[in-house]
Amino acid sequence: MVLFSLASSAVVAKAGSREFSDHLHVEKMPVGWEQQPIQYKKMPKDIDLAITLDQHLYPALTPLIERYAKSHALRIAVADGTCGISAGSLLDKRVDIGGFCCPAGEIDRLPGLTYHTLGIAAVALIVHTDNPVADVTLKQARDIYSGSIGSWSNIKPSFNQPIKTIARLHCKNRPGHWRLILDNEDMFSPVTREISTIADMVEITSRQINALGYESLWMASLYGGKRGVKALMIDGVKPSDDAALIGHRYPFYRSYNITTWSAKHLRSAHAEKLVDYIYQNFDQVDAKYGIVAADRLRDAGWQFSGDELIGSPVGR
């Protein structure tokens, strides 16, 4: 097993729906691209499998991948990165598997590439621990980020502080994640402070009593430090309520996907068997990562095409 970090340029996806892009779309590629083989550039030599994972899936899946590699005597190189790194590595055909914390955008739907959804995790609205507000409505959350509500006193009259909104508008044109709050970056208030890292999002929120940010519960805990942050309820529902998330009664979440190649000259039996192993043993992923498994979503009526999550429950 080889674990390391890998830098690459991000790939920007075309705009899709708020939650998911068209799963039937196949991106048109330059002449000759489809015939190109996978080449393990920027990877250790003499490996059997190359993988890039976003910064949430990397720690969550690494123990399973290490166990599989050891039991099958395989050398698997796993790069810790981002959705953009995974997208760029797949576009350049440098890896067998890519991992994402967002649904695929249209430009991510490369010929011969298949998406496998592992699950979803709640994204919480986070505030300073001394902020007296505990609950907002979905409309209030969107009105705050759009600038229609500018003071916490509109939510709690006794807390007369201007709201300092913070946004991390990563993967700007992929559906899902922050786009479940507001559909595109132009809808956010011009006074919203845009930051680039999860650590900055959580750290700033933890030290400014009037700040409002958002992040997955695990990342909020990881980067919360001694101060920590508080997660708000939305319409009386806690982001930690898995039943509400599964029932689509909690509105904000990330989708976690990994990929395999289906084209004959790109397919890897090792990759396909590893993905099967991850699905079969997903209950062994530490609960602290907050990922609700795909099979629970299927049982609740979420829409799938093959292994890929393509829609929320019908009528919800």
C-alpha cells in the first residue's frame, strides 16, 4: 500500500440541476481520447491500482483499501486530494478510480466512466458556540445567504448582530453540496466572505460570534479546535438526524462517489473487485465520518441508475 498527496489542476463542470446532473449525458471528447490507455503518471512505480480520493473519502476509505490490498497482495497507490484532483486525474487517464464529495457534473461524465455512489452526509449550517440562535427555517437560511436577512435579530430579536456569512464555493458548477443552499454563486449576497479552505471556514466561524458558515459535521468537528462550532437545526431538524437526512427532511448534504472504467481497454478487474469489497464492507467505515450508506437511501426511495444516485425520493 502506498499513500501520498498529489496536486493537480481542477476541472470545472458545466451547470446542472441543483441536486444532480443528467446521468445520461456523455461528454464529447477530442478525437483519439477514447483510445488512450491509462498511464500511471505522478504515481509510484510498479503499482497494481491507482486511486485519487477527495479529502473526506481518503481517511474514511483508506482502512478498507489497505485491508483489501494486504489480503490480495496488491500495491495500491492512493492519493489524498480533492474532487478537482480526481476529475483531472480521470480526464488525463492517470488513475483507475476517482473519488468525489460531489455529484458528477456533465463534464465529469467521460466516455467509459461509471459512477458508484457510496452514500451521503449532512452539511450543517455552523455558528459560534455562544450564538444564541439554535434553529432557522430553510427559507431563512436561503434569505440570509442571499442578503435578504442581514441581522440575527430577524431570527432572534435579543441578538442584535449583523450576520457575517461565509461561503466556500468549491466545485462551483457541480450540482449538490453548497448549491442546495443557493443554486449559483451570483445568488449569494455580495457581502458574503468567500474563503477557499474548510479549515478557514470552520476557524473563522469558531471565533466570530455573528458568523454563519456551513460544512459537513465531521469536517466541522475535525477543524473546530478548542472553541468548536455549533450546528443549527433547520425547521427543527438536526443535521445529525440520519433518519431525517434519509427521509429528505434535512435539506443539505454531500454525495460521495467513486468511479470505475467500463471501456474494455481501461477496465481493471482489481478496481471492480475493490469497489465491490468497499460496498460489501461499508458498514466498517467509522461512523464519525457521518456517511449514510447508499443501500439505506435505496430502501427509502432515493433514485439510482445502476450504482449511481441520480435523484432524491420521488415527491419529497
